[in-house]
Amino acid sequence: MRTMGEAASTRKWTPEEYLAWEQAQPTRHEYRDGEIFAMAGASPAHNDIVANVLGELREALRDKPCRARASDQRVRVPATGLYTYPDVLVMCGEAEYEAGEPPSLLNPTVIVEVLSDSTERDDRGKKFRNYRTIPTLQDYVLVAQDAVWIEHYIRGENGVWELHDTLPGGTLTLASCGVALRVDEIYLKVFSAT
């Protein structure tokens, strides 16, 4: 199996074949345009950032009608057929799922991807183009793991996506779910040995 960005084979799979095959696999795989991609392993910095984002979101969403999920929650993009596992997502209101085991979420409000050398091009390009077709998605957040830098795309008027950079000492404001996360907390202990 090849890693993210390289197709597993030249064979074209149907969504049904992918879902049946994926259920029997010990690791996660993304499905796009009839091809299956192995999800790459994560660095310690990546894992720390995901844990920090989830921890901050858990506290911030405690009294709100939203919940955060980690990378084991598969998402299906109905308009394009993409099946993927975002690093972190937030869903608000009633969750909508496509049937299957595990079920695939159809209506995320926020998607967070932690950038790496192997995924950055895809996270900024094809994957973002797919995500933009999800009607409920309001915030797309790209978090660098080699520097303190967050790119926050917000769906604005008429569906136009606006970019906001968030730097050290700043605040990542996710208006769609009514939370503000301090950048310094997202990067807590990421660049230190302890």
C-alpha cells in the first residue's frame, strides 16, 4: 500500500468496494476518484498539535451544541465521493451519517488538518477543493507543524472563502461554533522536549 499522495494501485474501485475493503483493514485509507490511498503515519509534533486542538475544543464546546472528533471519524464528501479522515473536525447540531461500518459523517462544520511534507500539497489543493463542496463546512484550518502558523479559511458571503493567518500570541476564532482558541495553547509543548 502506498502512502498519501500515491495511489495503492491502478485499479479503479467503486465506493462500495472501498467501504467493504476498508472495514477489514487494520489501518485507515482515503478514497478519491476510484483510488485508495494509505494514510501516512504522524510525527510527534503532529500528534501533539492534534491532542492540543482536541483538548482546547473539548473545553470550549462543553456547553455548546457541537462536538469535536479526532482522526478516526471518516468523512464523506457527497458532491465528489471523497472519503477521508480529517485530523480534527467539529460538527454542530444533529450529526448526519452515511450508513456503513464505521459510519461516515456528512456534515462537519469545522475541519482541521495538520500540515506535513507528505500531505501539505493535497491539504491545500485537491482535498480543500473537495471540502469546499460540503454545504455545512464553515471553517477550514491548516496548522503548520514546523512553525507557529495557522491558516484559517472562513466561508464568507456567497460561499467565498477568506483566508486569515493566525500567528504566535493570536487567537483562532471559529465563529461557526462560537469558540476562540489561543494559538499558544494549540502549540503547547510542541517544540519543547518535555
